[in-house]
Amino acid sequence: DGIGPKCAELICAAGRVLVEDSSLLYRRQVLVFDDYHYTGRYLASHFGTSGSSIALMLLDNGMRLIGVEDIPADDFTSAAVKPKYFVNAALPAGASVVILAHKRHSLLHFSDLSLATDKLIRTELANIGVTVAEHYVVCGSDYSGLRANYTLGSAYITPELERFFDSVPKDIGGTYER
């Protein structure tokens, strides 16, 4: 009440533009992590803005980001890292692929303890049908992935996950079994 037909048309047109624009904006914000270096840089940026030491990227089958969960533990090799934290993050989110990451203050390598912890987490996530695509160690803006250093098995590979695997640097060898 109190407005004319021209003003009503303007308000409706503005509403349609806002709905269409927000739809386009949403589509632009969908992040796909099918590249090793893009993912590494994203995780380095995440650790730069969060106080966390361990993170879990939750992805769908198309390697689209569902979210990033910070895991409540200070050190990836400590007894405080429980597989249930990773399972409890992946299940409710509906993630089918995850990427592990932990922050270190020096040396971009995987210790025997971190490899053992990684294997335990991979096994628990595999039991619920979730594939671990990669495990990064991040130090400042530098990163290194476990898959870049070892060959990992994966039971379920989508084309997007295959693109991610293909983007991993091939110049470093090794074997790591689940």
C-alpha cells in the first residue's frame, strides 16, 4: 500500500537481480581441489589464519570443498590425535574424500610416528568409505604431500580424484602401503 505500479515493478526487478546475482555468486564460490599445488597453497593459507595445528579438508566425490575442520590436537604424532576426530568430522559432513594436513615449525618431512598416525587414520576413514587423497605437512607457506613422497593405494577413484593424483609431482619416489 502507498506505492504505485512503477515503484512495485522496480522493487520486483531489484529482487530478481539479487536472487540471480546470489545464485551466480554461489556458483563462483564452489572450490574444486583437483590440483596438488592449489590444495597445498590453500592449506598453507588456512594455517596462516587459524590457530590450529591439524586440519581436515572435507570434499565430495567431485573434489568440491564441503569444509575444513580443525582437529583438536597440538601435534600430529602425539597420542592426542584420535581417529574418531577425523571420522566424526567426515561422517556428518557427508565427505567421500578428505585431505589431511598438519603444521610443523620446521622440516617438511614425515617422521615414522606421523606415518604410523597417518596409517591409523587412513584405515579408520577407509572403514567408513572415505578416501584420503593426500596428507600435507605445512611449514609457513611451504608444503609437502605424503603422496609426493610415497605411492598410496586408493580403492575408489573418481575422474576429479584422478586429476588430483596426476597433479602430484612425480620427481620423488617411494612406496607407502595402507
